[in-house]
Amino acid sequence: MTWRWSVCVFALDVLFCLFYGVLTFKDQSVSLNGKWSLSNSNGSLILPADVPGCVHTALQKRGYIQDPYFRFNDLSYRWIAFDNWTYTTTFNVPGELKSRQKILLVFDGVDTVASVSLNALILGGTDNMFRRYDFSVRELLTDGDNVLKVTLFSPVVYASERSEAHSSYTVPPECPPDVQKGECHVNFIRKEQSSFSWDWGPSFPTMGLWKEVRLEGFDVIQLIQVSPVPLYNSSLSQWMLQVELLVDAVQTTDGNITLSIPELNSEETFTVRFPTGRSGISFTLNINTSSDVNLWWPNGHGDRPFHLLTISCLQDEFMILNTETKVYFRTVELVQEPIPDSTGLSFYFRINGKPIFLKGSNWIPAHSFQDRVTPAVLRNLLQSAVDANMNALRVWGGGVYEQDLFYSICDEMGIMVWQDFMFACAMYPTEDDFIQTVREEVIQQVQRLKSHPSIIVWSGNNENEAALATNWFNIPSSQRLLYLKDYVTLYVYNIRAIVQEEDQSRPFLVSSPTNGAESEQEGWVAENPYDLRFGDTHFYSYTSDCWDWTAFPRTRFASEYGFQSWPSFSTLQAVSVEEDWNVTSHFFSHRQHHEDGNQQMLQQAALHFHLPNSTDPLKSFTDTLYLTQVMQAQCVKAQTEFYRRSQSEIIEGEGHTMGALYWQLNDIWQAPSWSSIEFGGKWKMLHYFAQNFFAPVLPVGFEDGGTLFIYAVSDLSDLKLQAVMTMYSWSDLDPVCALQSDPLLVSAGSAALIYKHNVDALLAGCGNCTQFTCLLTFHLQDSSGQQGPTNHHFLSSPNVADGLQSPNITAKVQQDEAGYSVTLNTAAVAPFVWLDVGKIPGRFSSNGFLMVTRNMTVSFTAWRPTSVAELSDSLTVTSLGDIY
Ligand code: BMA
């Protein structure tokens, strides 16, 4: 343990600190967060507003508007984003700060188009939510009150004006589909693209100071950003740490900078010259080859240790810079190389040399109002991802570059991040000022994020290659080249070029979906970016039967696929009233932003289940919500299991699937969507299913041409596994028969066929079973016992199953030292048993399960204090038999 001491003294008007006996210049930062005053353009509304924050939350907090998510308020509050709003604050500058040689006024994030003035002098403008802005203000500060104003222009009006000014050709889409009830031309403003509405989200074009505001004073240099990026030189077997420092210097400054990782016995000192103003300087610290570097591993593959890097810079005897930061070491490669028996290329990630199957989902903004995305919200969602055995998330390109904490938690938890740049489902302009602001955005974001080991790939946009290739916007062929040129200008000549310059430590893809190297060969827009033999794919089919695995694309990497469901009743109840609780209500269709979404869910459900038909309208409504969740969970399970079992096979040139990221993890509001977690954090049935279908060891069962196949999938070390199968009759809790496969060595990171049998023969050998009367459960085991979850295979759809009964499940809540538990008792085989405790936040250890034993106990982890009485009162238990 090192003993540290520091003493600060005031001398010569400059604050020095003594660190280890050297004099240190201490920079000073004064926060301007807190209460500002907010007014609309005609001054009819003047109210206090929190910074960081936005206009909507300020209006709600002061009671000017209700909960914007309540019922139809998204439409009632459209006016907010059509007005201009001014944030004002008055502050005094402490003398200590005032005496600094340089003072910056820093905005970490302004949403979006604004003019900034200080003491009635205009400092400048902003036009990009994803940039940090700073202004040098020392000479403008007064000794008394200083007045800082930020006037935000309507983003909706701005976007429309910019689109109108772009008169030579249109930049589609003009507007979102009517069903989304959104605003137009969002592609003309550098702001969260989904804030003008999306197919899962409302239109709330926010305005505000969404990140911190502060004054930073310094006398010599100011450190803006440190980005350590480890690179591994395999020919030398050596780690090198590239350390980029972004600084602002009052004047040209010379010094000696020392980079040191004491744990790795690695230290180097460089002479350095910082030019006046803003500059970025890179150093390389060669890591001592005889030291043991601890590697960062994704969740499920190892630990996530880090080493501490210290950076100090001395100018003569003065310490002008001194900081410490975490460094995580790992390598990432995106492998695109020929594979036997296929005409295409592989597409998978190798972390520290190990091929890793990416299991996870897609992340969207966790709230329309980013100031509501608290650390607790982030932690809860990311913990839920890890609890469902995920190791990856894609931060989707229609949202925001997430806050630092998001990536720090991903680093900690081992969640690999596929990071899109924020462009989605649209063409974009390439006017000079647009390109310039994007360039600055990309530079800043890459510099901010590149030291996070969790980010394993940058990706230029969401679906814009596909939009061009398959002509979503009906661009006449005579104009196609124009749009192609714009596409390449933005994503290749600008974004890609910057990323390659700024970050050599991870791959860059131009789009998702893409054919990767093949798209590049074809001039960056492939003829068919959905080609299964290359790159990643997005695949949605709502009309084909999701239980039929033959409809799924045997892709190299599934970066999006999914099905919608409705959130639970308690989640909807918070934003609705009794007349809304009906599938024919205006509310029910209003919240659905995906064309025909409600019908699609019911049609898909009707393929295998009876639709709810209770005469009690509330029961019919809640049964419908439940059934959409059953359908979604079962559909995504089928598809994900297909991808996991396809990882080791090539069939007709297709396969070697190495990623399954379903659409989508979280929700932005209380509405039907593809999410597995409801707004507020409650797990849908799909999320409980994900715990199983993403388990490190998994048995997958399916039928092909009258034969039952069982595959064993293992992410872990080589395992000698056996499949154990048990046949049940729908009408009886006692098993009809049991079978075991021969043991098979399943190697690490593979899927292998472990059992195969003709279905009719299997049924014939098992009592009086038919495909309608019986169902199968199965698990894997080795000499130490069961490995992975128990899975099941329905031999027919439940709507034609013979013997399925209403099981009369009883439940008893208890409390012990470990927490709360619910003990269930069933009188019959019960599929999709669903426990719901309404508004009590928390999650069960397991839910939505098949009950083939009379008794079963699950635990409940509450996310706030509760009691046996409260849980018992709130608990409902539903299974499929209960809704018929
Ligand atoms: C994908 C996404 C989103 C969309 C989702 C569901 O294409 O990239 O744009 O929300 O499908 O339609």
C-alpha cells in the first residue's frame, strides 16, 4: 500500500498542491448544474428547470404538464417541441477561479440547436446533441453577477427548415409512417433519431442541457481526456499501450511526461511539447514482456481485471498534470475469412484469440428524457442482461451514444458492445456544415469511448446500406448514384476514415446489416446486404410460423430478429384508465407504432394457441397481454436456439452462426414492442426464457422431416455429455417414459448432434403416446450431474394438444433468510406458468416455465422492501390452461 499525502496552499495567486514533494498546479472546476430558469419564446411560461435536464421534465416537475407517457399525452404535448426555449442562470465566479489564466465554459451536451450567450454577448451556437461544446470565457466574466443564456430552437422547425433548404434533391424519408405519430426530417438534425418517434417509441423531440455544464479554470494545461488503448503485437508477443491525451494549454508548454503501470513494471518518460490551445498527443508505453498482463474477458469466459496507469507531467519542478486511470487489456478481431464448404466468408469475433459466440440483444434509449436514465436504471438493465446469460449488446444507431457509466458497467460486467454511430433507417445530407459537425461528433465520441474494452466494434449506421441496396425509399434509378455517393462520403470517407485514424484497436463496419468485406468489395453497398454467406443480418418475419425453424435464415451472425409483445398489465396501468383496457380501445391501437403490429401478434399466437375468449373484458385483456408474451418468448427461443445450434455447421454454404442479438432488450415507454424487459425494468416472459436459451450449456431440440434431433451446445470447456429425455402425457404429471443418449464429447465453443430418433418410433415406444397427447422434456448431463437447463419440445401445438387442463395452481409466499419464495402446487401439466406480482419491482428466479412436477418453488428478489402479505396480495399465477 502506498502512503499518499497532499497539501494545498495559496501562493502567488495560484493554487499549488504538494504531491510527493513536488508542486502541483490544481485546475479548478465550478459546476453550473442545478436550478436554472426556463422560459418559452413569448415569455408566457417561466419556471425553474434542473440542469442536466430537458424542457419536458422541467414542465412536468412544475405541474405544467402531466406525465408525458400517460395515455395520449405524446400528442397533447407536441407543442413543446415547436416552441423555442431559453435556459438562464446567474452565477458569481469565485476569486480563486477568476484568477486562472484560462477559463472554459463547458457544455457536455446541448440538445440540440442553440445559441449561447454570456453577459449579453453571443459566444456561439450548437447544432449537435452528441458533441461537447466549450467556450473560452475568461475575459467575459465579471466580478458580480454573470448571466448565461442558452436559447434552444425548435428541433422540429429546424429539421424542416434544413430539409427545405436542401432543395436540389430530397433526403428520405420525409416523415415517419403515420402509425408512429411522429415528426418529420429527423435526419437533418444531429439528435437522437428516435426522438421524433420510432416503431416502438413516442415522439418527444427533447430540448435541453442534457449533460453537465461547468466552468473550468487552469493556469498551464487542462487535461480534457485520457484514452489508453492497448494493442498487442503478436510477432513480438508484446503489449503496447497507446495513450492519447487531449489537452488545452494556455501557452506552448514543455515538460517531461511519465507513464507508468507499476503492477506491470512498465514505465517510460517522454519529453513533450503541448502547443497553445487544444491538442491531442499520443504516447506508446511498451509493456514489460516479463510481466503478467491480466486479460479482460467477456461474461462467461473469464474475469475482468484491470491495471492502473498513472500519468504525470513535470515542467521543471512543477507537476502540471497528474492523473490515474484503469486499463483493461484484451484483443478483438473480426474474422472474415474463407470457410470450407462455403463460397462466402466467416463473420465472428475473436477475443484474446478465442472465437466467441455473441449472445445478447439490442439496446435502445432507456427513456425519452435522458435525464431520467439514472445510474440505478442503467445498472438494473445491464444486470438483467447479464442475469440472462448475455455477453453482448448492440447500442443501436437510432438512439444516443450512451453515458460513460453505461460503458463502465459493461466493462465491469463483461458485456461486449457493438457500438453503432447514430444514423438509422434513413439517407443523410452531406452538406459541408453537416459533415463538419458529424466529424467533430465522431472524433469526440471515439476519443471518449475507445478506452472501454467492452466496445468490440464500431458500426457506421443502422440499416442504411440495406435501405439503399433494396431501395426502401423508391429512389429513381437515375438518381441512385447520387445517394450512393453521399453514403460513401459520410460513412466511408468521413466516419470510417476518422475512426481508423483515432482507433486501431477494434474493427469498423460501415453498416448493420452488411456483408462486411464483401460489401467493401462491391463499393460499400452490396447488391444484397442480407446475403447469408457474409456479414450480419437483420431478419423479421411476422407472417411465417415462428415454430418452423426452416423459415429462419442460417446466417453468419444474427444482429437483429424479434417479435413484439405487450407489456404486463401493471406496467400499462400506470399510463392508462379502465376504458383503455380492451383490445379494441383507442389506447390499444394508439400505443402500437408498428403497422399491423397488434394483428400480427394475435395471428402469430393463433398458429399455436387458442386466443383468449373470456366474457370478462378485463380478463380477456390481461389474457391477451399474457398470450402475446408467451408467443414472443416461444418465437425468440425457437430462433435463438436455431442460431446457437447452427454455430458448428455449414449446410449448403450457410451456417457457422456466431452471434444472436435479438431485437430488443429494453423499452422507452409503456407500449407494445420487441423488448424482453418492460419500461420500468420488469422482465417479460422472453427475458426469463433468455436466461435459459442463452445458458452456457444448452440442449436444443427440433424436428426435421419426422425425426427428432437434439443438439448439445457448449460455450464452456469440453464436456462429455448425455441427453436425458422424459416423455409426459399432457393429462398426467407422472412421466410416461425416459430415454438416454450415448455420451458424446462436446468440445468447447461448439454445437453437436447428440441424439436423433424417428418421432413415430419414439412415440410408439412410449406407452400410448401420440404427438397430440404427449410432450418431451430433456436435459444434458455429465458425470457430475445435470448441465444447463431442462428444455422441452412440444410434439404438437398446444391448441391441438389432447389432455391439456386447467391446472388449478395454488401458490404460497414465504420468507426466509435468503428472501422470498413462492411454492406452487399444480394438479396437471402446466405450460407457461407465469407469476406476476404487479407493481412490486423485482424478479423471480424462474418464470414462464413448464410445470411437470406437482410442486415447485421459485424465489423472488425484490428491488425494494416488501412483505409476505404484500406479495401474496399482489401475486397472480396464470398458465396456458387458465386462459382457455
Ligand atoms: C430494426 C431496427 C429498428 C426497428 C426494429 C423493429 O430494423 O433497426 O429500426 O425498431 O427493426 O422494426
